Amino acid sequence: MRTGLVLATALVAGIAPVALGGAAAAAVPAVNRAEAAAEPGTVVQDGGRTKVWAGDEGPGTIRFRASLPAGVTGPVTATLGFAKPVSEWPGAGTTPDRVAAGIRTTASVNGSAPVPVSWYPARADEAEPIIVDLPAVEAKAALDYAVTLDLSSTQTWFGSFDLSVTLKDARGNVVSKGTAGVEAVLGTPEAPLRGAVHARDKDGVLWRYEGTGSADGKLTARKRVGGGWNAYTAIVPVGPVTADGQGDLVARDKGGVLWYYQGSGNPDAPFKPRVRVGGGWNVYTAIATNGYGLVARDKDGVLWNYLSDFGTTLQPRVRVGGGWNTYTQIRGYADGLVARDAAGVLWKYNHATVAPSSSKPFDARAKVGGGWNVYNTLAGTEDLGRWNHLDLLARTANGDLYAYQGKPSGFGWVPGTRTKVGHGWNIYNVVI
């Protein structure tokens, strides 16, 4: 009687009966292939690894096709993971949230209009440190993706990396997976990272050159800033002067009055109208920026420090020390000053790292090298080429202009490899 009930129940339920004591032979209902854990499809990148310029060149496009198993239906989502371990990232605050915020990305599927998508830090249980979700689309046998990456020149540390690609159906089943390879290559640094150089000719006209960010460090064609600059006996940049029109100057006139020119942010008219700082500056034989304001050497060789808010206000001067008459040129450069002595030796003064003060703004000097008497002008600048380092310009007597690419050393940034970036610069009596 019990056996009959079981068999009857099975028939009502639509299940094929099983012979008593025999093996199960139940029919498998038709289900979505993804529900049945079908083998995921594959991802194939179009054209192999994609080169993406990190800089002003704009975004690079990564194209790949994801195949899906037969039977997958409904919406499908795709996720990319930045498959570069955090252990290979640079330090100094390079956190997943900051890296994610710095990547600009769009995505297009099967030729749709690109839409912006945002990267975000992954959860602790996910393999990649940052991920991005691509738009959901209806399943097809193959889905074609075009994903753009727009990287800044500060992101060249990405180097060679892979993007993990994972497609899932609405139930969260993985239906396709693979990788897309990317090569991040340093491109043209953005305008705020490229240096600008100013030069005054014998007629008092000030001209402007900007770094192109090219691999050879060449400069743009000159642009006229304006005339009347022969009224000044000294012109000195205050802080970085860059290709986006930022950067200030001070200029001392023949009466000893110091004037302040604030950067306008417009490369074609880079300075606002001058503002008077104060008089009495004719007591100095050299003026240079020190990154925090100005330093000035008097006729007795004493160096004085003027702290500033990079405006028209200078704090009262503070004595740094004597003996600076040994130098024929003193220039602001990188993280301090460079100074060339009468024998042609170049010395570097770094900003003080231990107990800095107004009277002790620099560490002890360090020798860079000899032979610098072949140059009649030195000028520190921001990066002019594609080197991501601060540069030092040097002009020879015959007018050849060289850029020394900055390199790190045991005592801060120093001039490294030189590259010729111009000729005919002996028409100028000031280069800054």
C-alpha cells in the first residue's frame, strides 16, 4: 500500500518512476546554461596589448570581444579589475581611492554611444585593488567592448598591466572571463607640468618660450610678452613658471624699486599689471628665488632671506651668512639653489631638512661638478621635455641653449644629462 502511494505521488508530480531497487533516471529540466554552470566564454583583445599615452594625448581605446555560452539570456554585466598589486604601486599616499579617482574612463558595448564609468576601490574579498563596472546589456553570442583610458603623465607608474575582464548574468554566474593588456607610456606632460622660459632682447622686449613636452625637450616658437623690460636691472621668477600661464616674476628697476608681476593663467598674456613691492633693492648684486620667497646677496657677500606669501608682501629680511661673493651666479633650482663659483664649479644648496629657519634655510652645500664656466647664463625651470624632472637651462657664449634633465641624488635633485634645445640665444641679455 505504501509503495503504491509513493508511485502515485511521483506520477502526479510528473517525475518518471524508478524501479524498486534500481538506479535513478530522472529527466533534467531545461535551464539557462549559466544556471547549469556552463564553461564560461572567453575574452579576446583586438590587436593585442593596447598602448595608452599618459599625458596630453588623450584617451587610448582598449577593444575586446567576450563570447558567451549558448543559452545565456537576460542582462549581462561586465567588470574590469586593475590587476596590478598594491605592492607594486608607488608610496606617498598612492591609495586605491586616489588612484581610482584619477582614471577617466568611458565604455561602449556593440557600438553604442560611449558613457562615462567610474573606478572604485574593491572590497577586501576581491582580487584587484580597484574595479569598474561597464554598462549592462542583453546577452548575445558575442559582445564587443570599447573601453577608453585617459591617463595623466603622473600615472606612468602603471607601466605594463592587465585588466581582468569578468562578465556575469543576472544571477551572478560568470559567463565569460579573460584579460586585456595595457602599456601605459609617458606622453606629453600637461601644461601645468611643463616649464616656460622668458628672455629679454637688447631692445627691452620680453619673449616667452614654453616646453613642448617632446622627447627631445625642444621649445615652442617664441611669443612676445611686451616691451619696456629694459627698465629693469634684474628679473627673477618666483616659484614655478609653467606653460599654462601660471608663475610670477619680480623685477628691479634702475632706481632700486622691486615690482611684482603675478601670473595670469593665460599663456598668451602671462602677467597681470605690476604691483610695487618696495625700494632699496639696489644694495643687492644678486636676487634669486628659494622656493619660499627670495634670497638676495649684498655687495659685501652677505646673503639675506626674504620669506613671502608669493604676493607683494615680504617679511623683514633675515641674515643667512657671508661669503657668497665667491659665486658668479646664484639661481633658484628644484629643491633649493644652485651657485657657480669663479672656478666654474657648480654647488647645490638644498632646503634645510633639519631644524629649518629663516636664518638657516639651506643644508650644507654639495658639489655638483666642474666645467660650468662654459656657460654665461643659468636658469632653473620646470620640466621642458618628457622627463618628469626639473631642469636647468644653460647658455653658452655662442648662444647654444642646453637643458640639463634633473636627476635624484644623495642631496636632492641635480642636473643630469644635457640636451640641446636651442641656438641663437645670444640675442638675449636675460634668460629666466
